[in-house]
Amino acid sequence: MTEKNAEEKGFQVKDRRFSARQEEPERAEKGESAATGEEQETPPSTPEQPSRADGSPLPEISFSTFVLSLNSSVLVHLGFLSDPSTGQKQKNLPLAKQTIDLLGMLEEKTVGNLSSEEAQMLKNILYDLRISYIRVLG
């Protein structure tokens, strides 16, 4: 058989290991069961807004909220805020230091990738936390 004839006939190799995985999303879109291939009625999916235990919505996920959550964590470990799980104020200086160091690493690794507001916020938070840590060490 010449190359031209082989091209005209063509052939396709299907690996069943991968074709089953590729068919599952297609079936899911059509509402079919992956195991039976039968159609299933699927309720329309609506994006669920994450919420706190009290039902109030969580803040939008952003770099700022991430940094602020780490800030709150340090304040809990320094004993300035009550631990949300126990309601008690307890000091855990090694965890406070580790989280402050984590924020410092974040500041180093994100140089040039943050907006001026984000960079300034991170710088101010780090300064305040480092001073607070030193004061607690006393």
C-alpha cells in the first residue's frame, strides 16, 4: 500500500482507558449516567454562595482578604483576639511568629505583582504585627 492509499483510508486508534473519561463529561452535560448510559434528570446547578455558620455570606476571595485572614490569625496567636473555636484568649508565640514569617515571605515573593494598595497594606500589616510580636515578647 502506498502512502497516498494509507492517507485516504486513514485509521483511528482509540484507547478505552481514555475514551471512557472523555465520554463522562459529555454524558454529564446530557444528563446521562456514566455507569448505565441512561438519561437522568439533573437539577439545574446554581452557584452556591459560601456562608458562615450563622448564615452571613463570606467576603469575596482576594489577595487582601487572604492577608487580612492571616493578620487575624496572628492576632489570635498573640492573645489579642479570642480563638473562634474556643472563645478563649491564648498565646501561641511560635505560631504567631511562623505566620508573620509567612506574610514576610509573601511580601518578598510578590514584589512587582501587587497593586500599590495591596503592597502598602501588606507592608503596614507586617510592620504592625512585628511590633506587636516584639511587645508581647516583652
